[in-house]
Amino acid sequence: MGAILILGRNEDLCGQIVAEALRRDGRKVLFLPEDQLLPEMSLAWTPADGGGGVRFRGQEARFAELDGVLYRFYGMPLPAEEFQTQDGRYICAEWNALFMAWLRPLPCPVINRLQPDLWYKTRLNVPALSALMPDLPFARPRILVTTRAEEARAFRRRLAGPVTYAALSGSAPYPIRDEDDLEKLTALSGALPLHLTEALDGRAMEAFVVGNTVTLVGADGTAAGSAPASLVDRCLQVGTHLGLTFFQLSLVERAGGDWYCLALDRMPQLYACGPAAREEIVGHLVALLTGKGGQAA
């Protein structure tokens, strides 16, 4: 058996527990913490034949012997203060390009090989997801992006219900329940876009997609049972279109059985998952990395 390579960070729970599960199964694991690799890591790669290997702190793996790769890098191997410099941004851009080019031709399963339009996006809100996949197989909440406070007020009045505000960059949503809440946003009018989204009533669920499996997790972190076949099919359509084998969809099931999609995260975090849900997701990841699961990229 060859090695499994995990490209992540020490504080990333997902990468750490996948590594532990693999080691319990007797697999060789090489864990590379992104923010600690420079300048100690040694990497040799010949693009023509994919040869070479990687060495870090006494650990070594030849690329030809890899059985699988879990990619959890953020594309930022430097401290935040160094990234703010011109040299720091250049290093990060080159770092990201190196790993994207190297992962693409690897013959083993790779979770995830990213398409260029996802290199610098970890979370896609409704506008970003709709732009990348206009035929998204889910219903979508009504949204408004404007710099005019009066348009935001009119949007909320048309909906006759609560809305949420979030930065277009993908920050946590802020509830807008009434006119007083909306008035607090007027300071941004004309400066930053007001990104408002219809607040949906219904059952909120997180769908963790790994290969051809879907694990539904409720708002309390518990596994929510088997996903309906029609829902699994729609989730897999999204993965196929975006070239992802591991991602998370934030969904709401409304009365009548309609499923609405609020966001996609290509870097799923498992902190909010209960033990059973976490074990199921990690099991699917291990199966995919070791060639026992389906639809490995």
C-alpha cells in the first residue's frame, strides 16, 4: 500500500481526524501543515512524467506511490502580516499555482482538484453559485444586491417578512427583522453593496457530499437519516458541474418538500457535527482516499 497525503493545517479538525482514522487502519499518512512548510519542505516535481516526491521533517512520499490526496490548503503558507506585503502576495499566488498544477495530473484520487474559478473561493453564496451554475438544481431564495437603501427597503416590503444581510465576500448573515434593523445598514448605502436574502422558514439542513454519498446533518449537529434519492441526485449534479468530490450545501426544506440552496462550502468544517455525523463523513472520506468509495476525482 502507498501513502495518503493530507495537505492541511493543524487547527483543521477535518484533516486531523481523517489522518487519525487512516492511521488506525494501518495506512501510511503524510500530513503537511500549510503554514509550517516554508522553508523546510522539499518538493521535487517533473511535470512531463509526474515524477518526484515530497519531504518534510523526516517524512517522505514519492508521488508515484501515493494512493490518495486530501487537499485542505487555503493557498496562504505565510502569516497574515507577511501576506499584506507585495512579496507575500506574490509567494502565495505562486504557491497556489504550484499545487493546483501538481494535483491536476495525479493518477490517484484527489479531494478536491479545484477548477480555476474556485481557487480563491471557499464559500459560494447564492449570487456566486448562480453565476457558476445558472441551472442549479435547487430552488433559491430571492436576493437583492444594491447600493441604494431605498431599494433595500422596497425589497423587504415586497417580501413582507424577514431578510438577512451579509457581505458579498461571504460573512455570517445578519438578521433584518424590522425597519429599525434595516436603518442600521443605511450607513453603507452608496459605499458597499447591500446583499439581502429572503429568510426562509423550514427545516435547515447541511448536506455533506463525499463522492457519491450525501450525509444530512440537522441544525443540532445530529445525522438526519438517509437523504432521498432525488436530493442525492441533485447534490451530485452540483459536484459534477463544479468538479468537487467533497463539499457542503446549506439547504432548507420547506413545506411541500421543496429544497432551497443557500450556500456551498468547498472547505467543509466538521466542528458543528455530532459524533455520529462526523464519523459517517470521515468514513466516506477514508473510503474515497483508499479507493473503496465511488466517484473519486
